[in-house]
Amino acid sequence: GAVVSQHPSWVICKSGTSVKIECRSLDFQATTMFWYRQFPKQSLMLMATSNEGSKATYEQGVEKDKFLINHASLTLSTLTVTSAHPEDSSFYICSARTERQPNSPLHFGNGTRLTVT
Amino acid sequence: AQTVTQSQPEMSVQEAETVTLSCTYDTSESDYYLFWYKQPPSRQMILVIRQEAYKQQNATENRFSVNFQKAAKSFSLKISDSQLGDAAMYFCASFKASGTYKYIFGTGTRLKVLA
């Protein structure tokens, strides 16, 4: 089945630094990737949608200058949390789908737990 | 706008029994899909079952089945012969299959399976 690899699985960084999270589709071409944020015991909140080769579409309330998303190829998208603050600590999950199959489900990475100290 | 509502924050079921998780959604789209995902403690999101809105027949995957009521915009998940491994958070999701592709998730239902 389709595999999405997300790296790192966890990261601890100091306040003010930047952190990059990678999301790779290993055996399919991901025309669209989605980045979600999940707070403890809560649902997945869509942050942004990225299509290969174009700018990401951010959801209302998500700071695009803080959460930089790049989708430079059909197999890789990155989320960079810039100037991280403790309130950015959360669980971030990427997911990918291919539009070659309209009803194809989302394939999820294993998530990244970010802790900002 | 798409919305997905799960009104049961938590449910419990005895092992081997049947449980139904509720989900309602709202969309103005005619072409959409519905999904149930499971998130165990590992936090890996796992697809349980999916339903195309244009299909009248309810989807079934082994012990998992849905009751899709399109007019009522209801999409409940039935788990038969519940197993301990079914314990997890369950999220209902809708997907708009045109324009800006977007998955929207409900708030989740935590399922506990009692031995």
C-alpha cells in the first residue's frame, strides 16, 4: 500500500529557532499534500494544502510566514516552523493523496511531536 | 463550507459486542467522499472504511460497516464483534472531490473496549 514517511518523529528545539519537518511519499506521486496539527485529545486541524509546484493554500488563522510549506516535488513536502515558540509545541501530521484516483484516501505519515522549550 | 460533527466524545463497548459511532456532516457539494479513520495510541492514522456519496450501497469492510443516510447527511460506523485492538480514537472525515480538494475531520470519538 501507499506509504508516507514523515521525519523526524519527534524534535525538541529552543524558542526562537526553526524546525523543518519532511514528508515523503515513498511509492506514489503525491499531487497534493496536507499538513495537520493535532493538540492532545483533539481532532486534526488542517493547516494548509500544498500542490506540487505551487504555493500552499493556508487555512484561516494559520500564519503562512511562520509555517513555511514547500512542495517542490511529487514526493516531498516540507513544513518549516520558523522562530518557534512554546505555543507551537504540538503534534504535526502530514498526509498525501494522488489525484489520479479521485476517491483515493489520504495516506498519513506517522506524525512529528514538536516540543519547543 | 464543509463541517463534520461527531457528537459522542467517548463510547464503551464490551468485547465481542457491537457498537455504533455517529457522524453527521454538512456539505453543499454533490461529489464527495466520506471516511472513517482510526488513531490508536501510536497516533498513526489508519483508514477503516470509505464511502462514495454517489453510491447508495453501504460500504463494508469485514467487521466494519457504515450506515450512510445521504438525505440526513449521516454516516455512522458500526463495529461488530469488537476486539481489544479496536480501542482507539475514531475520526469521521469528508472529502470534497472538486475545486479545492480538502479533507475535514470531526472531533473524534474515543472508543474503549472492555474485556
